[in-house]
Amino acid sequence: MELICPICQLPLTQEGRSLRCRRNHSFDMARPGYVNLLPAQQKPEFTEKYDGFFHLTDMQGDVENARMHYILRDHDAAKLEQKKADAQAAAAFLNRKYGEGTVTVTLRDSYFNMKKCIEPCMHIVEKWVLSYCGNKNLSTGYCV
Ligand SMILES: [Zn+2]
């Protein structure tokens, strides 16, 4: 049985306990053979600073159902959208293999990086900072 990358559709080859495609998308393989279809290199333990990640925060299951909760994070909006698409692609892959409706993905945006909202109004922030600093340190002069 040939496995394909759920992100780029290229064949996956096994490297130790991982599966990897030619575009270097990598997926963890559990001891019993189950494969985590989200990119292994984008787990928080392999990222730093502004790198985005897929962070599994909760997992519950019984004989009939399993539920996993992830935080998808990225400071780059386009990369965050790609992470959402990757999660959907993993679900679509499993639904093709095991039947439609086997896996559902529910995405909910909880917050965004506010930089692009604040930048057009930066003069308000600067004015407030100057006012705050001016009130705290009366011996120093500030100007805008
Ligand atoms: Zn790939």
C-alpha cells in the first residue's frame, strides 16, 4: 500500500518512525502504525519565536469516537490559512480512505495578530505612551 502526502499528494516514504514526502512534509508514525497526518516539524517542540505550529491540547476517545483539540497558530495570516487547509486535507485524506464523514474538522478563529489593525493608528498608541511616560517622569521632556 502506497501512502501519499495529504498536503502535496506526493508519495510518502518511511524514515524510521516518520513518513516523509520529497517536499519534506513529515508525519509521525505511532508504534502500532497509526500516522499523525499533521506536519511533525510544526509541533511546538520543534518551533521557536514566530514559527507557527499545530499544538495538540486535548484528546479524548472511546471505542466509537475520538476527539482531538488543536491550537493552530501562526503570525503570518497566509501561513495560518495554510495550516487550516492542511488540517482539512488530512481529514479529506482519511475520509477518502475510510468513508465520508469519518473525520470532521471544525475550525474556530479565537484571535488574530493585531499588528495590521494597530499600525494605521500607531499615532494614538505613541501619544498615549508619551502621555504615560510624561506623567511618570516629570524631569524628562517628550515631544511628538
Ligand atoms: Zn508533501
